[in-house]
Amino acid sequence: MKRWAIIVIIVGMFGWVIYDFVLSDSTGDSGQKDGSDDKVEQIVDNYEDEIANTEKGLERGNLAPDFELPTLDGEQVFLSDYFGKPILLNFWASWCAPCRAEIPDMQKFYEDQDVEVVAVNLTTSEHSKDNVPEFVDEFGMTFPVLLDEQGTASTIYQIQPIPTTYLIDSEGIIHNIAYGPLNYELMVQALAEMN
């Protein structure tokens, strides 16, 4: 059964990569490549290698899949760079009303708790990339904000509804997954259950 699930996930990922490649070519990319396609392909290939090991995956108790994305400042970071502390990994967009609702509580959680908050912006869904720093400034976000400009992390994590949040322990193991907005009390409760 697990083998079939893995096969379905891999086939789905290939389908998404092909769809995304065809869609990006048909929207006026004019065939120019800047090397980012190679990075996306390498990250997806690495993820496929990871998923072959049943200890890694997207369910509770699995090792969280790693990815590499740029920060708002252009620095390339891996999710695994934040291992060592519990991580609240949040996928969001500036146009998403529930995302806007949870950000103040997420900022308070980051300030009050010994935890890393890593906010992955679904940049491919933004009307303009300029919306992201404006949003960050508007909400006073001081935790790391990563830009998923190629849809790499959202593909790996199979993000459908947003916001989606993963609570990952200090060793990189997924402890909780939340679909929809979280409030401060739920974040604190999930962190306490993990410890």
C-alpha cells in the first residue's frame, strides 16, 4: 500500500512539473533560462530520493522534506538550516484573508516562544512580487520569510488550502499539520504537546 502511495505521489509530482513547465513556456518566458529550472529539477529529484525512504514524508512522525529557497534579502537557505529548534513552517500569500488574520498571532508566537517561524510565501500566486515586502512591513513580521518563486516548496509539500502550517520538532520530525488559520493559543498548545 505504501509503495502505491509513493508511486502516486511521484507521478503527481512529475505531472505538476510538466504542467508548470508547459504553462510557464506558454505565458511568455520566451525560452530564456536563468538556471533556476535546473535548481527546481534538482530539488524535486532530491525530494524523490527522500520519499523513497518511508521515514521521510508529509505525515506526522515523518522527517520533513528539505528544500532551498531565497529569503527576502536574496540569501539562499534550506529548511534544515532551522533544525535545532522547533519550527512552525507556514505557507501563505499576501492576498489570502485567513493568512492576514493569523500573522499577528504568529509574530507574537515567534517573540514569546523558543521557536523558529519560517513563512514560505507562495510567490507564484502573487499578483506582484512587490506585494510580499509590503505585506511583511505592514504586519511587522520579523521571522524569516522565504520566497517560493518557482513553486518548489509548495509542490514538495503538496500545498492546497492556504494557509497550511507544519509544526516540526527540533530534529526535523513533523508533529502537527494545520489547514487554515491558527491563533496564538493553538500554536502554544501544539508546541506544548510536542515537548
